[in-house]
Amino acid sequence: MTTYSNTRVKLASRPVGVPQPENFAFDTVEIPPLAPGQVLVKTSFISMDPAMRGWMNGSKSYMAPLALGEVFRALGAGQIVESRHPAFAVGDYITGDLKAQQFVLRDGQAALDVTNPATYLLKVDPTLASLETHLSTLGMPGLTAYFGLLHTGQPQAGETVVVSGAAGAVGSVVGQIAKLKGCRVVGLVGSQEKIDYCLHDLGFDACLDYKDPYVRAALRTACPQGIDVYFDNVGGDLLDYALERLRLRARVVLCGAISQYNNTTPIKGPTNYLSLLVNRARMEGIVVLDNVAHFPEATREMAGWLRQGQLHTPKTQVEQGLHNFLPALLKLFSGENFGKLLLAP
């Protein structure tokens, strides 16, 4: 019987502002022999996501906050290395909430419960797409883009769609799907390299640097007829600028506000929200887990777009080692990451 040592990342204390090393703790435990019905997964990749910062707070959100001393919640991909449940075979590849650790021991029956994202393990086909793609375009970021844009944003051919964080794991897919639906797409990013990526690799119609002191005027120029759909991943001033440009019956999709997550002062909300009234527009928040029942058909459709070359997986950056958990996490907020950020434990 093989024995396994499992290194884990835990929440040691709640950060104030930017997370610090003292907010994290590491430990190593031995995996006990499997009981009947259990499965053991070796983690290949951990998905680094902006939502992780919110889970570190003690405040109420769409998911319960992490408890102090709890292993860090994290989506991941891996492979079954031992199984005592008939639904899972050694060698199967899976995705799910594997947490920030090297191995995952889980009850096989709970792993089949699609209604419980905390325990569910989804079998994936590595011949259809790489594990990295199953954590990006065919994973939560891609699904967030799919449901947030198509179900909430409801873009129509010929409309103008603006997306912030446009070179990220969610935003890059939002822009591509909007193009598939016949829209004009404008991205908001933080560097010339990302502008070039959105224009030349993803096919956006225009892309602006939000660090440009004249970005407000540039957005007016890029959207002369106004904005029909604004997909917001950033919040702050960019949301205000977009609200100024809304067209009649526009839709604003609130997916994230990464510019605000490390604030030590109150979160900056929109100052010109009356634009929603004047333009009879709608602003709605989205949480991808509300659409769990429809994940299979969405994944099939996006896999078809991938096969046909109509959709491209965002650039993927892989950091090595659990000891790099915090440096990797901070890259999400500094703008260093490009596309999807993963950690290989």
C-alpha cells in the first residue's frame, strides 16, 4: 500500500488590505488508507482566482467565508491515484474543489453529488482538451463568461459590448463569445502587450489601456454610439466611465471588482448610477454556481467552438510549488498575470 504525504495551505489570519505571508500557514499530514467508498486524487493544477481574496474575509458573501485554520478553497484538476468506489477508476481525470493541497481524499458518493460544489468531482476528457483548458475555457472562468454574457448580458448582433479585465481568464472568453454573436467588442486592459493580444489574437475591435489618464475620453471615442452591454470584472472608476456611455436598455453585468478587493477604505461604488434610470438600463450581479444544472450543455457548446477554431483558450501561466501560493495570488491584483493563472503543487 502506497503512503502519501499531503502538504496543504491554510488560512492563518484574515488580511487587512493586501494579503501578507502571516495570513497563511502550511502543514503536512499523512493520508490514511482508503476506506470503502473513498477516492484519492493527486492534484495537478490549482486555479488561482480573484474570488479567493473575498473568501479570506469574515463577511457574508455568496459562499461561506473560510474559517481560520481551514485548508484554502480552490478549484483544481487532478487524477485519481486510488479508488474504492465503482464510479471512479484509477487514472480518471477530474476537476472540482480540490482545495490548495497536493492530494484530496473524498467520499465517492459525495463526489457524485452535482448539487454540492464543495464535494462534486467532474470527470473530464484530456483528449478533448488539456487539463489547463478544463480549468479555463471549459471551467469556471469560461462558464462565468458564457452565462454572464449570454444569459444576463443578452447581447444582440450589431451591439457594442465592452469588457474590463479583457485579457484575463473570464474577460478574454467574454470578448470572444461576443464576437461569435456578431457584436462589436471593446476591451479594457492594463498594458500594451494585453492590448495587442486582444486585438491580434482574440479579434477585438478596439482595446484601451485603463491606466491611460485619458481613458475616459478614449472610451467615448471607442464607443461613439454608446455601450449596449458592459461586462465588469474591475469595478471602481471604470464602472463609472461605462455607466456614462450606456445606451437605451443597456445591460451591465457585475462579475467582479478586482480593483476593490484589497481596499482598506470603503469600496468605491458608482457615483452616476442614475444613468441606469435615464437609459432604462439594467445592472445585475452574477454567480456562475447559479447555473450548475446547465454546465454540461454550456461546456459542450464551448468545446464545439474550440474544435471549430471559433474560440481560443486564453494564455495560461503556471507557477510551481505550493510555497508560491501567495506570490501567485498577488499576481492577480498587480496585473502581472496574463490570461489564466494556475499553480502546480
